[in-house]
Amino acid sequence: MIFVLSACVEKSLKQILFYKHHASFIFMIELDGSFEEGGGAIVRQALALSTITGLPFTVDNIRSGRPTPGLKTQHLFCVKALQDLCNAHVEGAELGSTKLMFAPREIKAKNLRVEIGTAGSITLLMQSLLIPCIFAKKPITIEIFGGTDVAWSQPIDYFKNILLPQLKKYADISCETKRRGYYPKGGGEVRIRIKGKFVFGDELPSIELVDRKELLVIKGVSHASKELEKARVAQRQAETAKSLLKKLGVPTDMRVEYCDTLSMGSGICLWAVFGGESINFDNPVVLGGDGLGKLGKKAEVVGEDAVVSLLKEIDSDACADHYLADQLIPFLGLVGGKLKTSKISGHVKSNIYVVEKFLGCKFKVENNFIERL
């Protein structure tokens, strides 16, 4: 049975009652895990919204179109972390499972330590944890061990410098990268502290990302393992990026760093900051692009990859790059607002699907504009 909410998220959501066995739950959100891009994002976003609203859900056909269907290790860590946070009743949380049932109870704010192991993505885990921790009533510190800069997920510098600035109006969030983790061994360590400014159900400031004004500056971090310092890998990535960005005619601020890591690796993350005479810190327009190194890939190519991805976003006249857009969909559902992105990705569509199921709101998507109605 699907329970449809009003467009405005109400405090009464927290009062939903649960029984010990899921067959007795009053309400149960039902999701199709094969919807649109059919990836793990549906599970991650459902876990976040279930925990904060108190609504239980089942999801079937998890990653059914992928070469290896079902839950992966990274998804199980999301489930376990939120289970610890709200003492949820869970069924189907097994490697390769194509069906999951999650029934949350009240959030009990406490510090979390999550050891993903190997190079499982830290930033993908945070897609499940951010919203519940922002509304947990008390500060929460999360220590996560895993991959900070790995394929198929945003690098930790993107998370810190592009996503988190959008959330400052809702919470004070600090993110410290103590050690980077590259594929395959990972071993990265990140410490995140979240202190929310609102109680769930409060009227919240909306997200308004439709006017970007002028390009002010491009910033970036180029990083590599210490074993690659003699080859100047991080410098070469940064120098290539700076050279290619000169045509934009704005200042560039590029930091270079080397670090002790379990596996050799490198990467570069760039972000373009827009504004008028000053930056709008309530709704900052920051577009991102990144490149990731791997064995046999020249540092110059990594730097070029980051620039190419960033320039595509800049040339599109977007106010939120398409990676940021899909991550902001749950927040748009909760707080309202609108944004202009570079393209409507499969992740955007699947996240809208999940948010509409949990919050009962509707989105309008037209000409790369996304608005919560």
C-alpha cells in the first residue's frame, strides 16, 4: 500500500506507528529498483527518505539490468549505518539480494564509524546519511574508511566544495580528509561533523539555482600518492588544467598535494564559482568537473579530462552541474525551489521517482529546469 502525502512535508510524519513484523505495517512504500537508470541510487535515496519520514519501504528488482544484479557491498554499508542510526527492522540486506525491506524507528542521534573496506565510495555512502543526520536534532560525527577518489562516484573534493556549500543554510557541516583512498585498496579516512539548524517539519529556505551571473574564479585540488611525487604527477595535472583554462580569462586557484596511500593513484577536481559583485552564499552557483588517474594514463590526460567535463557544464549555462542536480533532488522535495542543470540524467529521473513516492510532491522538468511544484 502506498501512502500519499501532501506536497508540504508535515511534522506528523514522525508519529507514524510501526508493528514488529512488516506485514502489519500501516503504510508501506513500494519501489521498483529497475526504474530508469536502475542503479543503486534508488536504494540510497529511499534509505535516506525512509529514515527521515519514518515511512517503511520495500524495493524489488534492485539493479536488475546490471551484469551483477542485486545489492553490492556499498549498499549494505548504507543499510547498516542507517539501521544503527534509527534501529530499523530490515529484511533482505544480503549481498546480491534483489529485494530489500526497511522499516525505520525514531532517529537516535549518535556518532557513527563506518569501515567500508577496500575502495568502496565514501561519497556514495553519504548520499544516504546526509539528510537523516542533518535532521537528527543533535550533532553527529561520522568517521568513514574507504575510497575517497574512485570511479563512478564524486571525489571527496567535489563533495566538500560543490555539494556541501548548497547545504550550509540547513546545517553546519565540516569535512576533513585525513587520508585519501584510491582503488583497489582504498584505506581513505574522512571525518564529517553535522550540526543541523532545523527540526524536520520546520519551514526551510528553498533552493534557487536559476541565475548564475558571471564566472568569478576557478578553483581546484590536484592530488597524487607520494610515490608519484618524483614524477610530478599532481603538478602536471594542475599545469595542464591551468593552461587549458586560460582562455576563460578568470583567476585560477589550484592546490597541489601528495599523500600516503595504500594504493597508488591520482586525481584532480575543479570547480567554477559564479556570482555578481559577490557570491550568493545562500544559493551558491558552483559547477564541478574532475579527472581520475589510473595505471598507464598520463597526468596531462587526467588534467584535460577535468577541464573538458567542467567546460561542458560552463558552456551549458547551467547553475547546477548534472551530478549536483541529482543529489539535490531529495532536498528540493523537502524544501522546495528550482534549479537549472546541464542535462536531465537518469539519476535525476530515478531520484524524482523516489522523492515523489515518499513525499507526495510533484516535480516539473522542462528544458533542463527542475522545479518542485
